[in-house]
Amino acid sequence: MTILALMFSTKDDDVRKEGLFGSVFFESRTTPEDSLMVSAGLGSWIPLALIWAVTFAFLVLVWRISIQLKERRNALLEAHAGKGAP
């Protein structure tokens, strides 16, 4: 998505834009034959790896919290059922 945003925000022919903390780039150049050469790709893998690591850690945290909340809910339901509630 970042590369697409960089592509469509480019108005000049000879430009290089980077996005996602420098991890992806989009570059366009005019060749001597008056054609446009376009390239896009990975600029640096370190910011991309950090983004994936933070996202993975967040998802694991949410998963663990949901498991603990389900266990707490089941414990409360069992305690409530043990009191002889209707």
C-alpha cells in the first residue's frame, strides 16, 4: 500500500520517494530516449522487520489477554453456578 501511495503522489519524472520509515522506495527517471523508467522495491529491511516484530508482539499480547479473560469468565460462571443460583 505504501508503494502505491508513493507512486500516485509523484508528480515529477525524476524523483525517488521512500516510505514506511525508509523500508520501501519508488523511483522514476527519464531516460535519454525520452522514456520513463520506473522502479520500486525494498530499501532497507531493518524498519520492516521491526514493524513486523512489534505487530507480532502486539497480536501475541492480545491473544494471551483474551485467553486469560475467557478463563476468568469461566471461573466466575462456575463459582456463580456453585452457589445454587437459578
